[in-house]
Amino acid sequence: MGKKVTPPPIVRQKLYEQPSVFIPKNLLREARRQKSIPAGKVPSVCVLDPDGDIVENLLDSNEAQLNPYWACYHTNMYDFKLKRVKS
């Protein structure tokens, strides 16, 4: 017979059916408080730029600015105006 494996304490007695206490608005509120960032607006649409070439181009042409309200610890958000393109 196999040996019974006891889970480590960190995963014992978890209440998976309970809602998470880590609610996004609370996490953002605390990040703003800890980083002294005032409440403000972030864009409703974001462009993911995994390799950074879009941001690099926008910064090089002075078309993007760091968003002062972005409260993330691990990323930056830049704002820019999208120019209308006629086809």
C-alpha cells in the first residue's frame, strides 16, 4: 500500500467555496495607499505590448506618457492618443 501524504499546512483547511478576500478594488486601493498614488482614471481599453516595441516607439516620438494613476507594482501603463487612420 502507498504511504498517505499529508498536505503542507499552507494548503490545509482552505475554504474554496468561500469568496476570495482579495477583491481587485481593495487590492488597488491598498496599492495606491502604499505607493501614495491618488485615485484617478486609467483607460478603459489597454493594449498589451509583450516585447515593448509599441511603447518604445510611442516614447521615442513623445506620444506616450506614464499614467500617474496606475497602481500596479510590476508594470507601467502609458497613455497615448490613437490617431485616426483613413483607409
